[in-house]
Amino acid sequence: TPDAPLLELRGMRVFYGAIEALKGIDLTVGKGEIVALLGSNGAGKTTTLRTVSGMLQPRHGEVLLRGERIDGIKSHELVRFGIGHVPEGRRVFATMTVLENLEMGAYKFSSVDSGDLDRAFTLFPRLAERRSQQAGTLSGGEQQMLAIGRALMGRPELLLLDEPSMGLAPLIVQQIFEIIKEINDQGTTVLLVEQNATQALGLADRGYVLETGSVAMSGPAGDLLADSRIRAAYLGEG
Ligand code: ATP
């Protein structure tokens, strides 16, 4: 469907056993956008990304990619649909080199494209310098860069990023956010989960705020940044 948003969630309800983690989420991501998904611990942000990437199935509701239902399709197949997921806590292959990790990201293709590798190394020059180093010996920020680079090797149209700033020093966080902007400028749509609301909204076109499994607020990033409720709850202002 040409006019459909790239991603649309309709009434999405997700359970862990008897626990209802998502209580009917409606959300859209337009092609080319950066959309921030905010909310406190346990609000359901990670669960939302896991459901979009097929690791979890919604019990009710729909997940649509370009207007086509994708809920029920397993995560390894969704890679072929153009969804890349950088999970929480990065999870690079620790005993493999940087280069081998990047090559793993291209597993859906029959061979590794040298242009894709060049692009990853251009976005992340530090990875180029460390291409033969074991991934487990990289710093936290470098591992985050590698996790993002690995996802890009699958040429995703939609990139799901789960708290890329987690546990990183402010300077590194700033670098990662600049690279996310660059990736978006190059044409990749981004759905970004962040605790760091100010920086995420500074980067995003629009945002959604989750509270205990429901969308509490949504709108243009600038409106959310200016909203006194958001400022009080997430930006550390009373
Ligand atoms: P965080 O920033 O802490 O990751 P979040 O917004 O990503 O928070 P989720 O991890 O999606 O939140 O969790 C949503 C709800 O689902 C929480 O109440 C959480 O306790 C629950 N939950 C998450 N994972 C599981 C699981 N594997 N089994 C049972 N409940 C879970």
C-alpha cells in the first residue's frame, strides 16, 4: 500500500503469561522519520520493539509494515522485510572480531557487500581501526557502535534502537546520537527507545510516551519537549 505508514501498530496487546505488558498500543512511524519511544522503567518500551521485530507475538491487535500485516512472522524472517533491531544491552558476539560481527549482520545476503562494510567503517571510524580486535574487548560505546553497524549491514529500512545511550559517558552518547541522525539522513527510518528523553526528543521528529503499557502522550518532538507534564516526569524538572 503506497500511502500506508512504514510501520503501524493498531490496538497491540502483548502478554507475558498472565501479565499484560502492552494494553492496546496505537503508533505510527512514517518513512524517513525518527520517532522516540519514551517512558519510565517497565512502561513497555522494550516489549514494543520486541513485538515489532517478531520476538514476541501480540495476543490482540495488528502490526503493519507498509500496510501489510507482519505480526505472526518470526524475527529471522522479518530481517528480510527490512527491519533491523539493536537490542538492549547491545549483545555483540564477544569472541568474534569486529569485522566478523559486521559480516554476521549481512547473513541474509549470499555474500558480504564491500560497499556495506565501507559504509559501516565510514560511519564508525573507530570500528575500522579495530576491525581485527575481539568485540568483547571493546569499550561500551564501541560495542554499541558495533551493534548498530551490524544491524546496518542488513540494509534495514526501519531500524529499531533499544536504549543506545545506556551506561555510556555523555560525550559518547552525543556521538552515538549524531550518528543516528546521520543514518536517518541517509534514508533509514528510526524507532528509538530512550530513557534519555531530552536528547531523544532533540533528535526525533515525533515522540510517544508510554505509561504502564499504554500511550499516555504523543506528538511532535518539540511539543513534547515543551510540555510541562513531560518536563516534570522525564526531564527532571518539578
Ligand atoms: P526498561 O526501560 O526497564 O527496559 P521498558 O519500558 O522497556 O522498561 P519492558 O521491559 O517492555 O519495559 O517491560 C514492560 C512490562 O513487562 C514490565 O512490567 C515488566 O516487568 C514486564 N516484563 C518484561 N519482560 C518480562 C518477562 N520476560 N516476563 C514477565 N514480565 C516481563
